[in-house]
Amino acid sequence: MSDRSSGTRVPISTGESATGSPAAVRIGLFGGTFNPIHLGHLRAAEEVRETLGLERVLFIPSAIPPHKQPDTENPIANSEERLDWVERAIGEHKAFSVDRIEIDRKGPSFLADTLRAIREREMDRRRTVFILGEDAFSEMGEWREPEALFALTDLAVMTRPPGQLGNLAERIPGVVRDAFEFSEDGKLAIHRKAGTRIELVPISAIDISSSKVREQCREGRSIRFLVPETIRESIEVSGRYGPRPIGED
């Protein structure tokens, strides 16, 4: 076995919280640029919510994403525009809501700052679960304050076919690997000191991405059935990503 997939295996019950007590009420934090939000985002959030029994999922659009730079091929719509699209996309879903915390804060949207602010606001009423994909999970060692990130919140690592991740130890950043104990099947890890947990959550394979939506716009093609109908026309009319498709109304 390679060093990359090594890690302490211990029997951990998935029905308990990270501290070993009955699972507390938890809310999901789904952050991102949402440039723009699409149906894949919404379906993924719903599947994670159901799988983990989350009370609510907060969508947190970033104001200034520190890891992404706009260019002519991949422009980033302004923050208020992206926020509006997210609000209209989630619509009347009772378990989805939008949090302006990063939009209202000046400067780059660093996750560590957001997690601390939400943790202070929650005052231990609810545990937070940050939702992200397996690629982003593997890159967290390069983010600002990586050790703090893994101690501040639980994580839900989404994985989808093909090439579905089967073991968290295979992609956990090396800077925090020794801080966690892993379940025997590799689908759960618990922080030795902080008690935060990482859970692997399989989701459906939906071939939609923000980059695909932008590409369709750039080529003047329809984005119908890629984004919610409640925001399709607004995205097309905005011209942020390209000309409005011919024949769309």
C-alpha cells in the first residue's frame, strides 16, 4: 500500500457524532462561486442533505473567489448577480436558503473566515457540514489555514461515478492525514482532537458544470435544462457569458 493511502483504521460507528454522542442537529454549508448555479449543484445538495439528514443547506456564494481569476474565456459574473441567481434557483425549497456572509464581507472569500463567523453565530446550536467535491477536498492542503479548516467543521465529500472515490485516505491532504482516524471501510474519518468528521457521500453522476453552461453561452447555444428555468432567461439576457441564443424567449 502506498503512503498516499495510509492512515489509522479504527472501528467507527456512522450513527454517532464525531465526539461519540448521538448525532447532533447539523446544517450543510455549500460554498462556491456558483458562476452560474446549475441543476447539478441543486441535485447534489439535495442528495447530501438526504443522506446525512441535514436540517438545512445554506448556499454561500463567494464574493471574490481567491482561487479563481476571471479571463475572457471564463468571466465571473458580479457577486450580486450570482447571489440573485442562487436565490431564484433554490426557490421555495424549505430546506435550502442563501447566506450573504461572503458577499457582504470585504476582500477575498477565505473559507476559514467564513467558518469562524458561522461557528460564532451558531453558538454550538448546530454542527456545520461543509459540502465539497473530492477534487476540492484533495486540494484543501493548499488553502488558507488548512489545519484550522479541518478542525472547524465536519466535511461531506461528494463522489460520483465514473472513478468514484472509495476511501478518504486516498485523497486527504497530507498536512492533516495524521490528525484523523479512519473507519475500516475508509468512508468516515474523525479528527483526533477536534472531533470533527469527514464523510464520503456518493451522489448521482450528472454531467453539468458551470464551465459547460458558460461554454454554451459563449457559443450562443441554449442552456435550457442545464440551469433552473427560473434563472435561464436572466442569465442569457445578462450577456455575462455570451450572446443570447437565437430563438430563446
